[in-house]
Amino acid sequence: MILPVLGGPTGVGKSEVACEVALRLQAHIISADSMAVYRGMDIGTAKPKDCMKIVKHHLVDVVDPGDYFDAKIFEELALDTIEKLRAEGIIPLVVGGSYLYLQALIYGLGEAPDPDWKIRNRLYRIAKERGSEYLYKKLRAIDPNYAGKIHPNDTRRIVRALEVFLTTFKPFSYFHNWDKPRFKVIGFFLNRNRESLFRRIEERVEAMIRGGLVEEVRSLVERGLEGFLTSSQAIGYKELIPYIKGQISLDEAKRNIVKNTKDYARRQIRWFKKQGWKEINLDLLPLDQVVDIIVSEIRRTL
């Protein structure tokens, strides 16, 4: 099966390009954004609300914040959606920057064991007491392959990988197959010059704050979701909690969001550069020309 994918770092402008491409192809968009799956997290995830009114989006707003959701669940839902769209003669256009989700969809995840909450809770207690990097060192010793794909502060994924090892005595990467894709991917890596991308990230953070991100985070905290929001994955949310508690200034919170977003964008860029997809610099071409290139390539291949 052939699968068109638009990827790239956060803030690059994927949503605008994807919307135009989907309209031209009469395609549906399958979101590969690990935070956009959560309802009520709209501003910090930059959900493309205007585009969602005119193009059907899948795997957006599918669970409540705090509900369990991982790459395996995403893989299963995305595969089911792709199959249904293909049966209806609709092109599925996968769009996103969560590279672990894209990797799970393209290559597949093995049948790792179900969650063991006793082990998981014990690991979370250790992370709270000794820090995520302590557990990360343990993971790196037993599974350097998977450890190299995640951030040392990504507590949720570190805990899951260690939990699987403690349950099965096999490294988490044993359940992954990163060499044999299940799809022939028509992949496009949307990128910008580094200075331009970082400026857009700074501007987007300012726009999110003006658009009500602080109020969105405060509402989620009041619902008892602080623990969920402080995960390393929730960039744009976790940094505002100290401000809401009166521990830091809003300017410091914004600086932390910008820094963490730029760090994440660097990791995304490294992953996408390894894929060998067609790289398109959005600083060098007008939007219409970018859309023409992508639409023509997809039509030619499909």
C-alpha cells in the first residue's frame, strides 16, 4: 500500500500546506500529533481549527487528557482509519511531527505486553524521587537502541520501556521493527532555514499566550491534570504550571516554552533527515508552488 505523509518540525507550517494539499486531492487528514489526540488541549497543540471545518481530520480529540494513550493505540487506530478511507476511495494524508507515532505507523510495533500498573507506579515513584535521568541511564544500559530515540526527560516513554523489560526480560526495541516498512511511503519533509523556524516558534508562543493558553492550562490543572501536564511530552503546558502557582514570571515561562520547543524541533529535524523523504524548504518556495509539487508527486505515484 502507498501512503502519503507530510512531516516536519513543530512550527514549520505543516497544517497550512496539508490543508491545501488535502483540498486539492479531496483527501482526509490523519493527524500524527501525540498531543492533538487530547480533547480540550487546543491552543497549546495549535489544532488547525479553520482547516478542520473544511477538511475531515482523524485522530484529533479522541481521548480526554490523562487517559492512557500510546504509540501502539495510535498505530491501531490509524491503520483502521486508513483501511476504511481506502475502501471508500478516499486518500488518507498523514500529517504530523510526532516521529515515534509515524515510526509506529510506518514500521509497526510488536505486541508488547499490556500495562503492569504495579510496576509502572513503582517506576514513576522512582522517577519522582530520583529524576527521569536516573531511570534513563538504566534504560540506556539495557536497551541503547530505544534509549537513543527518546529524550532523557521523557518520563512516560522511559517508564514504559523499563516496565516492558521488567515484565518480559526483553528490551522494548525487541518489539519494534524499524527496518521493514509496511507501506511504500510518499514522504515529504517540510523544513525551513533554522533562523526562520526558530523565529516562527517564538512568534507562535506569543500568539498562543495571547490566544488564551494560560487559561487553557489553568482549566486543565483545576481538573486535576497537573501530573499529566508535567510530562515531558506536554510542551507548552508543563512550563506554565510554575507560573500559575506563582513560582516564576510569565516571561520566564514563555522563555522555557520557546527553549523546549526549539529543542524538540531539533530532535524532529534529525529524525526526518534520516528518512530520505523529499525535503521542501518553505522559505524558498511560495505556498502554491509547494502544494503543486506535493499534489503532483502524490497523483503520479498513486
